[in-house]
Amino acid sequence: DGKPWFLFLSYNTPHSPLQAKEADLEKFSHITNVQRRKYCAMQSCMDENVGRIIKHLKDRNEFENTVIVFLSDNGGSVEVSHAVNAPLRGGKGTFLEGGLRVPMILSWPKEISSQVYTKQVVATDILGTLVSAAGGVAPQSEKTKIFDTVNLIPYLKGEFNDSLPHQTLFWRMSLRASAVRDGDWKLLRPNSEFPQLYFLKDDPSELNNLIAENPEVAENLLGKLNQWEHSLERNPAIISTPQWSKYNSRLYDREY
């Protein structure tokens, strides 16, 4: 009918419990690990159904002027879902790159050309991007930017040259870990281990802890992380109950 519309679709797949249709399992019969086979079959089913949505938009001539954002909320679970995040270390539940870095697709053919955008963005940018695309202004708190969001459209159009949407990004889960990334430097602070420092440009797999050689960099990043934590209006308490501490410690301690 020509009116603006919004759809949020959150697929349960490929989350546990791992369950897949027989027809999808057959596609991956060559995979001997049963759990891995189920995981791949679930991914295939999701891909197929995303395709149905795209086809519907194209059939209605709405695809070109529809903003579509597709992403995962975290890296694959290497324990439950038998995901593979290689060459990144870590997975769901950690602030290692295997837990943080996920593919993200943003499609708006009428406004944005096809490209691979490599600068760091964060899921909260979806708010500012979609509201701005609709002609609005993203909300802000009076005290601080609890709606910490950036409109990505100008960056994807190349209007800001080589500037970054975010120079610094922060993460925190109470009783589990916190982290800060500034440019290519990243300070990781698991609750169960000593702080770690990585230079992601040369070491995306986070195999070389450089904190002993660069204490001043670590101190600077720690100061930024503390400043951010002190500015929060409310504590991000996602999965923060004590029962998760032991599970989380195991995730950081394991070999990937």
C-alpha cells in the first residue's frame, strides 16, 4: 500500500538445541560429526528462508528501496553448536575476536553500492542507521550516550573518506569479562585471567599477548575502559549471574 514498514526477524537457528529437517541434513551427509552436520543443516535452512524474504521483496518491487541488515549477535558457539570461527580464537561468550567479530550485511541498493566495508562497526549502529534512513534522529540520553549509535550510511557512501565510525569500542559482561578496542589495539580483561593486549592488525587470531612489551598502551586502554564504565547510567547485566563465571572461565582457558 506504499506505507513505510519495519520487520524484525530473529531466527532461533542455529542456536541450541540443534534440530534440523531431514532434507537439510541430507545435504550435509558428508560431514561425519553429527552435531556439526546438524549445525550446517540449520544454517542452510536459515539461508533458504532469508532467500524467500528477498524474493518476496523483489516480487513486490520493494527490494531496491528496502534497508536490510543481517548479522549474528555473537560468534559461533564452539562447545554447544560445533561452530568454527577459525582463524579467530574464541567463540560465543568470550570477548576474544571469535566471540565478537561477526559477518554483517547491510543492503540498500537504491542508496549504497556493493562493497566490502572493513572498518569497525558495532551492532548498536543499526539503531542510528535505520532511524536516519527513515528521516529521523536517533535518541540520546541527557546524561550520556546510552544509545551509543552511529549512522553508517555516510560512511558506506564514502562521504567521510577514511574516518572511522568508531575509534574506540567497549564491551562488558558483569562477572565474566570486559574489553576495549582502540584502533588496532585491544585490551582484553577476563575475570578469570590476567589482562591481555593484542595488536589486531598483525594478530587477528590473538596469539601474541603484547602487554609485557607495551605496558603504557595497556595502561592507556585501561583508563579508557574505566572511564567508559564510570559513565554508564546502568550496568550491562547480560548473563551476569554467578553460575556463568565457571562456564566463562572454561571458554577462555580452552585451546582453539
